[in-house]
Amino acid sequence: MIWLGLILGDEMTNELCQQFGFDRTAIGERLNLLGLGGPAVPMIAEELQSHVIQPNVDSIIEDFYEALERTSEFQSLVLEQGQINHLKMTQRKYLLSLGQDFDTLDYFESRLRVGAAHERVGVSLSLYQSFYCQLQNMLLALVPDEIRQKPDAFAELAHFIVKITALDMSLAIETYHSTEVHDLEDSITVCREESELLRRSLRFDTVTRVHSRAFVVQALEEKLGLAAKSGDPLCAVMADLDRFKEINDAYGHQVGDHVLHDVATRMVTGARGSDIVGRYGGEEFLIIFENASLDVARDLSERIRIRVLADPFIENSTKLHVTVSLGVAEAHDGDDAQTLIRRADMALYEAKTAGRNRVRTELDISSTSRATCA
């Protein structure tokens, strides 16, 4: 959270690095602890600047100060507008340097000075840490869709944002504790916990607790590659809750979310332990059956259909009878995730038009549907 940082002068003498024992060896150790080593990291740092910070630096600063000015601690400083403008300029300088040459003495010195400035004016450590976390969230929210659509690239950039802000926060906090670095272990633990939470948020859907769309589509792509090499059969299933909009309209989205969660649980228990269930979007699910022919996948899908249908969902003493339609497609030579999903989706459409609450395979696709698919 950098609203009083970088105000100790521009000339860099690395005095604080010497005071806290940061030579090149210590810098390397700190970076390794935070997972900021490796040749690819500087390139990810450039992506953070070019895709997230530089296009949005002014809005980041304004949003940051809007939140900051609502805190009683900031209000108690009674700063004049000229001082606030100056602080915004120093924060702009900070943001445009975030992650740039982070493995140098000058970078470490500047971040240590940030902590010294805040400690000198009496900013509380709790507020300091809270607004660093807020900065993390702002940066994560501004990652553009072109990167979000690539799960691996988004994960790399998101992890870097967590780690580089954790590095800056840990360095600034050091100057709150003189020569004793009591909070280093805690800051590393927080970084790891946040990284794990972020990893889980990228992998799992928050409503249903099954895998996210990005994860399950990527998994399908990988499983297709393995199946092509081994020659083992593989099937994909598109499943859709029947008339789910009526539940949302009649009972509200909160009830709808409960139903989605319970249906997802029944799908997982109806599938095999090696199968992968993910929420594809809305009320649609994508299921991956490894080592399963079309006949086996159809039987498994039928088991899932019956599992969903078997018992009503109880919500505030109301019984909701929910059914699901499923479309099954088997991988062919040359398939990628999207071509296989497309055929499974057409089989799902066939199940819907045949009356819902049933399983259809790609062999059941009518001539009209085939023409639509083509």
C-alpha cells in the first residue's frame, strides 16, 4: 500500500540494504523463498507492466485513494490537496516500477525506504498490510480477458502479482522491526497461503466446488493428447440441467446456486473416481471419462442421470424435482477439446429435443443436427 512511500529522496545509497544485510546472496535467498527465481519471471514482470499497470495506472491510483480516504487513520493526517497530489505522484512512480529489476540492490533499497517512511509517520502495520492486499486484488481484477482466456498464462501472471507484492510488503515491513526480522516467516506463510487460495480459485468453481471451466477444458486437451499416444478410448459429456431457469425465476438465484452445488455433488458421486467433472458455464457441466468407450460412457452418463433424478432437492421444506440431459461424444483422431465438446453439445441438443431427462450419444445426432454442427 504505497501512499507515503518513496519520499526519502531520489539518491540511492543502499544504506538500508547494508543495515538489513541485503547483499546479492541475501537477495537471491529472499527471491527463492518467494518463488521469484527462474529465467521466465522477468518476462512475466514485463507483462504485468504492459498489460495491467501501464494501461490502468491512473485508475488504480484513484480507486486506491478513494478507498484510503474512507479510513479514519488517513483522515486523521489532515493532508492538504497539494500533499495528496504529491503522494499520488509518488505512488505512480512506485506502480510503474513494480516488478522492474526486482533482483537488484536498488529495488530492495527503494522498498525498504517505503517501510521506513510509513514507520516514521506512524502508519499502523495492520493498515499497511490491509492496503497491500487491496493493491493485490486491484491488479488481479485488471488482468485483461485476452490473458484470462489462457489458463496457464493467467495463472503465471496472477501468481507473480501475489509474489511481487508479497516481496515488496515483506521488505517494507522489515523496517518496522529494526535489525530483527521477526515477521519474515509470517510473510512467507501468508504468501504461500494466498498462492494456494489463488491456485484453488483458478482450479475450482466457487458455487459448485467442482472443477472450473478453464481447468476442465485444459484437462480435456491434455487427456486427448495422452489418449492419442496410448490408443485408449476417451469420451466427453456435456450435461445440462433441464428447465433450470424456471427454478431461478421461481425461487431466486440463491436457491439456484444450492441446486447447482447439489447436482454437481451427485454427478461426482455418480462418476468414477478417475473421472473429471467441471462446471462449463451456467447450468452446463463437462465430464471427462478416461478409458471409456462410447458404450461405457453412455452407461456412466445414465447412472449420473438417475443419481440426479432419484431424490428431490429439499429447499425450505419445498421439494424440487430436477432432471439433467446429457450428450456423449467419443474422441476421434485429430480431435481437440473444442471439436469433441462441439459433438457432445450436439448430442446434448438431441437429448433436449427428444424430451429432456435422457442420454444421447453422437451416434444419435439427427441429420438436421449434423447439418447444424457442420
